[in-house]
Amino acid sequence: MSDKVEVIIVQFNAIVGDINGNTNRILDIIVNNRSLNCIKLFVFPELALCGYSPEDLLFRQDFAMSVQNALEKIKNNIESSEYLILGAPCYTEDSTIIYNSAYIFNNKKILNIYKKQVLPNYGVFDEKRYFEVGDENYVVNIGSNKIGVMICEDLWNFNSIKDKKLEDIDYLISINASPYEINKSCERIELFKKMVSKNKFNLIYLNTVGGQDEIVFDGNSFLLNYDGSVTNICQSFSEEVFCFSIGNKKFCINNNENKYNNIYKKNEYEDLYEALKIGTYDYISKSNLNGVLLGLSGGIDSALTLAIASDIFDKQSIEAVLLPSVYTSDLSTQLAVEQCELLDIKYSSISIEDVNNSINDSLKSRFDGFEKDVTEENIQARARGLLLMSISNKTGNILLTTGNKSELAVGYSTLYGDMSGSFAPLKDIYKTDVFGLAKYRNKLSEVIPQGVIDRMPTAELSPNQYDIDTLPQYDVLDVILKSFIEEKKSLEEICSMGYEKNLVANIINMVIKNEYKRRQYAPGIKVSSKSFGRDRRFPIVSRFKY
């Protein structure tokens, strides 16, 4: 028997819970790439059938039944010359036990079901809540090729689950739902280069792609030769059907289709910007929502958010709303209008003065004897939030929240004010990186007026107000925040980096006491190892001394 097999790996953007839709798309891809002239192996990512992760949907009987029906439909559509490796939940007969599995189909049969052996339970992962642990490796023989099968975390723990079955394989296929983090795609490849070189097999690494809630999957699937060299890297943040052949322990790229995605030579902000785009787009489109709006202030955060929206949605589906107050400078209005005209985005302007005055008049007697303070500033922010949310309710357009991670970390935002909204594209982006992303995007084509990038950040809630009045420069603030949040450094360790103790202590205290605000913030795209939410789970009430 010939050992040559044509392989089709599919970077698939599944929609969680849309089992029928995902099934039909899977079968369409198989039919459109079907051939009677050779053996074909189709490979889809981890939990591609139902999307990653369906969370507590897995516990529903109707969900389990839909999965079973879909698997039966797929099984009956796989021909004798075809093999399919598909990620899907595997239920026991009474549906009380669930495995994260890779189904292997051939000739209208299920040849085997590989069950994931290492269940991640850190960061955004919660697999031990849903799945039982598998305990057996699996090798499928296709032609004369011995092919091992694994799922995501199993590969990262290859040495601990390796057994005799895997000692003499030609290829290892790993199906994955590995979330994007900054620089993670390079780290994956470098780690697995060493693994294949040591174990002398060829690796087919297939990752899912797309956004799901706050998580983004980057694709970047790749082929590694047994000597550790890279044969191919699929596209980042894009669905892709990639065809190649295997045989004689080698890869053969068909028809010169190698479009090697050189992840090592990208601008540092290129993948990050693409992650924000696909995460925002998929959150809205997969929710069957149409149209977005945002409050455009003339500042860098809302300007970058508008740029992202303009890159992924029709211009007719975007609305910018200017909400000037007595403290809004002419420059802010000018820059906001300039960006809308630059992008050909429709905009409107609604003064918040009447709303602000009405609220203050209503509270005048109640506030008698109190000095003016941040309360009056917050009323302005809440007036804007009220108007924007009202427009969102009336039009059905989703309100994008424009705050960044630096502000969210220290509580430099107003509950029910500028924190209002349904989705926050910049939630995990520090202010210094907001500037970096804006400059990167403008190098491609100008979408943000240079004056927005050059001006000093200001909330414009009081006369001559600038962020540096209450916060250190962002290049200092962000280093301290990253050290405390991402790197989990102590006060003393951060001070040893050359920062003044009172400054560091004040910033740490701001992070701690504003946990309650972050719990009420809109969902947003995770790009770091310690995004607020699932990655970093801290109590609201705590007396632990950092």
C-alpha cells in the first residue's frame, strides 16, 4: 500500500453552541476538497464541532443530544478513502461523564476516540470542571504512516504521557484551541522544535482561530520536520484550508502552496492589532448584532477604538458620538471631527450641558454644605454614559467601551459613566501600547490624526485637567503595573528597579481597591497572561498586604 496521504488541515472558526452550523461547514469543507484519486486525511481543531469553550452548555442534555446527532451525521458522510480527525465532546451513554476528545472517522465508521489526558485548569482554562481525564495514547495507521493523535495540553506534556505506542511514530497530529497571547506563537514553535528533534517525529500542529467572548485564537498552525525545521506556518487570525502530502516520513507541500507566515519578522504590534480586530468582530457578529457606536472624545483611546471598528465593519454600520461639555476644548472637537471625516464615518454631537445641569440642580439641596470634588466630574461621565446607552438601546447598535488596562488597573474610570458599554476592545491594552498600536496602524494608512497621538492625555472633566495631575507618566505607570500584575512582583522588588516607594505603594493600593470596579466592567479581549477577569482572580475584600 502506498504511504502517500493527502492531508487537509483546517484552521476553523467555530461558533460556540452552533452545532448544526459548524457541522454543515465541516461537511462542506470535506465535500469541496474530496477526491477519489488518493487517500485523504481531514483534520479539524479541538472541540471544532461545538466551539471552544461551551462551558456549562456541556452539562445540558439537549446539547449532548445535538452533539451525538452531529457526530452521527458526520460519520455517515466519510467515504472509504477518507479519514477525519475532529475535536468534539465525547459523552458516556448516560451523559454523566464527558471527555474532550478527538474522533477518528473512516468509511462511515468511528475508528477510535482519543480522550485528552492533560486537562488545563489555570488562567482562562477550567477543563477539570467539565471533562474526565483520558488514559490511553492512540496511533492510527493510514497507508504505511504511523500517526499519533493528541489534544493541545497533551502536547505540552508529551514527555509525561509518552509510552511505547508513540516511540516509533512517523507523524504526530495535535489539535488545539490555544489562545493568543503576545509572543506566544513564537514560543510554541521554539518549544516544539526541541521536542520533535529529540523524539524524531514530524509534527502537525493545528490551532483553532477566531474570537470567543474575551478569548482570541490566533491560528498560526504549523508543520515541523523531525529535525526541528519549519515547513509551513499558516496564516494568523484567519481561517485557512491548507493541503499537503505526507509519506516516507516527509512533508510535501502541494502545488507550491507554501505561503510561509513569517511570525518572526512581524512588527511587534501587527498580531496584537489583528487580535483586537478579530476579537471585536467575532464578539459582535457571532452575537448576531449589527452596528457599533462609541463616544469619540478626541483622545487616543476612543480614536484607536474607532480605527479598529472602521477596519472590520462597513462604515455605514458605525456611528461616532461627540459629547462635549463646558470643559471640552476646541482641539478635542476638532480632532474628533477630523478623524470621522478622514474615515468617512457618520457622527453626531450632543452637548451634555443640559443633562449635567439638570442632575446638579436635582442634587443641589442634597449636596448643600459639601465642597465640589470628583463627584461633579463623575456626573459628567455618567451623563455621557446615559446618552450613549440610550442611543444604543434605541438603535440596537452595540456600544464599544474605550477604556484601557492602565486606567482600569488604577480605577481611573467612572462606574456607569465611561465604563458603560457592551464590549471593551482595549481592556487588556496598557496605555503605552495604545500609543504604539495607533502609530503602527497609521504607518499602514492614516486613520488617526497626528494631533490625537501628540497631545497630552486628559479626561477634560475640570479646567486644565491632565492625566499626569493624578497619575505618573504612563511609561512609568505601565512598568509598575506590569511588574505588579503580570510578573507578580512585591513592593520591595518593584522599588529595587529604581522606583520611589511611596509612588509604588500608592499605585499598588489603587490596583487593590479598584477590584470592585473591574468586576463590573464590560468584557474585552484578552492578550496578556494576566488579563483582568479569568486570568487574574482576586477578592474584592481582602486585607492581605502586598
